[in-house]
Amino acid sequence: MKASKKEFIIGLCVAVSLLVLFFGIDFLKGVNVFKAANYYYAQYTNVAGLQVSAPVTLNGFKVGQVRSLQYEFDNPGHVKVELSLDKALQLPSGTKAVIEQDLLGTATVVLKMADSGEFYKVGSMIPGETSQGMMEGVSQNLMPKVNAVFPKIDSLLTSINRLVSDPALLKSVQRLDAITLNLEQTMKQVNATTRSLDPVMANVTGITENLNTVSDALAAVSEDLKAAPIDSVMQNVAVMSDNLKVLSAQLNDPNSSLGLITHDRALYDNLNGCAASLDSLLIDVKRNPKRYISIKLL
């Protein structure tokens, strides 16, 4: 009795372990055994990159996964793929299951829904297609263009080699080196000139300050001139000018007193004679002072 009980427990543990192993493997494959699903089938001639438990998407949303892949030996060249889809999803007639690959080569099944009022029955075979992969598109579309460009690149490289080997190019490069050297020397001279101009700029700054001082002084003088009685001074100058005009008129008039002095020749001669006699008298006084000055001692 005890032995049968132990055997029963061992058998139960083995059964539970097998169930856990079975469901665990499905779980690791991404199969949800507790969720109801509908199964459909599709045939392909190329399933490169497609793996069991690969996602099945509709408008970018995962609606199922690949349940199994089976090669049809009775129909050579074809692979039968079992798709496990959501229980609530119904496939309209004409819907296609397209295998698409990403840049890394991983394949997914994309459902292209048809616009139809009729639906596939569960377990039906739906049309399967394989879209052109990215690398395949590159090899078919881009590579011919690249191959057409290669001859042009070869001719371009030939032209570049011919240009590089041209002696005129070497001379031009040497001239550029000389020009660069001259520019460097010129820049050094400009820098030296700039450094020598620093004292001049300091003097200019001082001159500017002096000019500002002079400008302030001139402004002050201008204010003083504005405050000065310019009108009265100008009136005095006008009166003096009138007096000078009268004096000049009298000097030029031979009938006036001043005019007689300037225009009478006899008066001029008499004054000249008097000056000569006075000069002779002063000379004689210097020579014979005793004749004119007498000193008596008591």
C-alpha cells in the first residue's frame, strides 16, 4: 500500500514535470497556451530569416505569431507555415500573408488585409508572398547604377593622376609656397609696424585730450564773447571811424588849420630852417659852454 502510494506520487510528479516542460517550451517560444487562437496556413517558396514564434503583424501591431514551419515533401519547393492568430481576428477573403525582412535579416509575417465581405474559415490556406528584402533591393537596383559609375570613377582617377603628374602643378605649388612665405613676412612687418604705432597712438590720445581742453577753452571764450558788450564797442569803433574820416578830411583840405600845416611849403621850410639853426646852436653850446654859461664864485 505504501509502495503504491509512492509510485503514484512519483508518477504525478513526472506528469507535472512533463506538463511544465511542455508549456515552458511553448512559453519560451512566445506561445500563450492559455489564450485562444485561430490557426491559418500559408505557402512560400522562400522563408529565409523566418523562425518559429516570429511575430505576425497587422498595421504594425502584433496579432499573432508563427506556430510552425514544415517543408512540403509532396510539393517540392514549398514551405508550409502555420500562423497562430488572435481569436477575435477574422481574415477577409483575399488577405495575403507577406514575409518581410528588416535590415538585420530578421523576417516577420505582415498581413495585407483585403476589402471583402467574406472571410476565410479557420484552418484555411491563405495566399503567401515574399517581399523583396532590403539587401536584395540594393543588389538589384543600386548595384547596376554603381557598376555604371565605376568607369566614370576610373576616368576621373586617371585625370587626377595626369593632373598630379603635371610639372606645371608642381611649379604652381612652389609658387604658392613662396606666396605664403611672403605673406608670412608681410604679416610680421605689419605686426612690427603696429607695435611701433603704439606710442604714436598714445600721443594721438594725448593730442585728442589737449584738443578737448582747447575746445572747452574756446567754448568758454565764446560764452565770454556772448556776454561782452559787443554793441557798445562797435558803436565806439564807428564813432572813432567817423572822427578819423573828419581828421583825414581836414588834413587833405588846404584851407583848414591842419591842411595848412601839411600843404604850406613855406611853413615846412621855416620849420626845417629852425630845426637846422637849433641843431647848430646845440653843437656850439657843446663846444663852447662858457660862452653861454657864466659861473661866479663869491
